[in-house]
Amino acid sequence: MTDAGPTGSDVRRPAGGPPPGCPAHGGAVPLSGLAYQQTPSELYRSMRREHGVVAPILLDGGVPAWLVLGYAEVTYVTAHDELFARDSRRWNQWADIPPDWPLMPFVGYQPSVLFTEGAEHQRRAGVITQALEGVDQFELAQWCRSIADQLIDGFAGSGRAELMSSYAHALPMRAAVQMCGMPAGGEDTEDLVTDLRISLDAGEGDDPVAAYIRVQERIQRLVREKRSAPGPDVTSRMLTHPAGLTDDEIVQDLISVIAAAQQPTANWICNTLRLLLTDDRFALNVSGGRLSVGQALNEVLWLDTPTQNFIGRWAVRDTQLGGRQIRAGDCLVLGLAAANTDPQIWPEGHIGAENSAHLSFSNGEHRCPYPAPLLADVVARTAIETLLERLPDTVLAVEPEELTWRPSIWMRGLTALPARFTPVVR
Ligand code: HEM
């Protein structure tokens, strides 16, 4: 499937310059750096002005790709998987990518649902969809309430908490673990949380590849346990589904489900809490209204969506998009955050937070599978409502402008969310 197109050797010979049509051609924008990390919306605006709706970008190490910034173009790319497909082995840049490339956890081919295509994707995604449909939303809300209570009990007496690590990250991981039938509060749960974070969003000194291997080993153990003792959980429903997935396929897909559930839901919670704690429109209402939590959750999906960029799709053949010549095997990054704020759909600059036609859950065959956004909403809403109910006078412990975003171009979330409140002992 590797298709070394004419762009294959561009990164190695910058002096000669890339051929026309290559994403490295004509002032490609390095998709990293502090300006991008702190104020991506401004960067998207200037990229759109300078490069149009499909911009040439450079990923880590100067690897060329396209960033799809337009709402219509992201919708088109995701709706046409026969033209823009998911199997990353198509990439025409593999010859230049070292095995320890930092984005390898996202793009390195894995035989999981994420990289399958056509009928095979329908089979794999169908099993996940049905297994998730079996999750009772009221039961999930109860689990989340009890997980939230335990986490809050851990810091309520101190009057201060760093809500990102002690709450927003910890809660969806425990919820995902419980959905999949892993013992809640088990000894290795925290290790799994840490390893997932490292493999998806490695910081300085982290080893994302080693972390991913540890995640894989833990999930293999879970699948073996559920083969011998099935229960009312996502893992067991996948194992007993008539599509007859192998254990290896189930391990791969469970990792996709848990990773997909943990990181974006954690950042959705965190970004919504930030909005509630910093924006007067919400601060005035939170103690009284559930509705305002729902509005804040939806507004975040428009303006501060967790999966701000998603890598990606790979062109099946030479084609055109947004006035650009795309070569077979080129990589396209879905600019979900940019698409959500596209001036073509919001000419007045006003984002309709009450409407939910954003692309935060993507679109098309590979979009976040149907029950998942509903389950994520239950998790995020319960997390936020429980916190505000238990600690109603929660305020930021720093000035809003002191909050910093994690140095990730993929996930939008804070490095920390320090808060204070009146200490409460149960
Ligand atoms: C219970 C929580 C969640 C679960 C179980 C879940 C599960 C999944 C799975 C299995 C996929 C892969 C679909 C495929 O390739 O066929 C996926 C994709 C995706 N999910 Fe979710 N997800 C959850 C929450 C979220 C949240 C909160 C967001 C963002 C707000 C999100 C955004 C996405 C996006 C952008 C994709 C990529 C789709 C693409 O390739 O176009 N997910 N999710």
C-alpha cells in the first residue's frame, strides 16, 4: 500500500525545493510552536487568509501535510472515504519518517478499527457501536456520580485542588475502565491512565512507544479475563458479538475505545469548567441552572473543542481540494477546530452555541461512533454538575490569564486548572 509519490524525498532535499503541488511548497506553516499552542484560533484565521481553506503545513521534523481548515472541505473529506481514506500505509512520506517520530502513536498503522476501511471498517465499527449501545446511560451516570464523589472526597477538605489531574482526567478514565469491565479502583488503573496520557500526548522525557506497549499488555489481560468470565460490559459484548472478532482485534479496538473516551472527554470537562469559572455569562447561572452547564458544554465543542486537529486521512489518488492539487498518498489533517469557526458558516463572527452542527465528533464513516458522543455527554455533564453541587463556591485559584494550554496541537486542554473553595468534610 506504500505509495511513494513525487513528494516522497522532499524533506531530505530542502535546498532543491519541493515540486509544485507538494504541501511543503510555498511557505508551509510549521504546525507547532508557542503561538499556535496558546492562541490557535488566531493562527487558523491568519492561515485561512494566507493559504485558503486547505493549507500546506509541516508536522514535527518538517514532514509535509495539508491542514483542512474549511467546514465544507472537512465535511467533504470525511464524507468521501473512497477518496480520502484512513489507512496510513498509503502515506508517501514513510521513507523519511523515523520509527521514534513523536506522532507515531497517531499515524503508525495498527490493525484497529481506526485504520480499517470499507466493509472491514463497518464490521469493526458495528461491533463497537453495539457494545456501546449496551451501556445504560442512567447506570453510567450513577457510576460517574460515585466516581466523582470519591474524587471530590479526596480534595474537598483541603479547600484547594488542581482539577485537571485530580478530577477532569481521572474521572473519564475510571468511567471508561468501568464500562469495559475493569475493576474500578484497581491497582493498575492509575498506571493505565498515565500510560494512555503519555502515549497520546507525550511530554518532555516521556517515552510514548513504551507507554503504548504497557497499555496493550494491560488490555490483553482484560480480554483474557473476560473470555473466561464474561459480564455485562463493553468488552464481553464485543467478545460475544456474532461478527466473531478475534482477541487481537478486540484488544486493538478496546484500546481505541478507551483512548478515544479518555482524552477528549477529560479535555471537554476541563475546557467547560474553565469556561464556567472564567465567563460571567455562566458564572451568574451555574448554581441555579442545569441548562447553563449544557450550554457551556456545547459552546466548548464549537470554540474550544478537545480534538482540535485530527490526523488524518490519506489521499487514495491524485485529486483537488480547496483549489489545491493533492497527490496520491498525501496526508490531510482534519482541522476540526478551524472548521467549527469557519467564517463561511459564521459570517457575522457569532458562533451559534445552541446549535450542534459542529464537527467536533468529525463526520462520515469514521466519525465518533453514534452512542459515544451521548455517553461522553453523560460523563462530562455528571462530572461538572457533581463538582458544582458539592463545591458550589468553586473559583479559580489563579487569574484566568495565568491558565496555560497543554503543548499539543492535537488535543486542546489546560496544563492545570487550580481552583479553591470552602473546605468541606463529609
Ligand atoms: C465515551 C466517550 C467516547 C468514546 C467511547 C469514543 C469512541 C470513539 C471511537 C471508537 C472512534 C473511532 C471511530 C472509527 O474510526 O470508526 C472515535 C473517533 C473520534 N471521536 Fe470519539 N469517543 C468518545 C468521546 C469523544 C469526544 C468527547 C470527542 C470530542 C469532543 C470525540 C471525538 C472523536 C473524533 C474527532 C474522532 C475521529 C473521527 C474521524 O476519524 O474522523 N470522541 N471515537
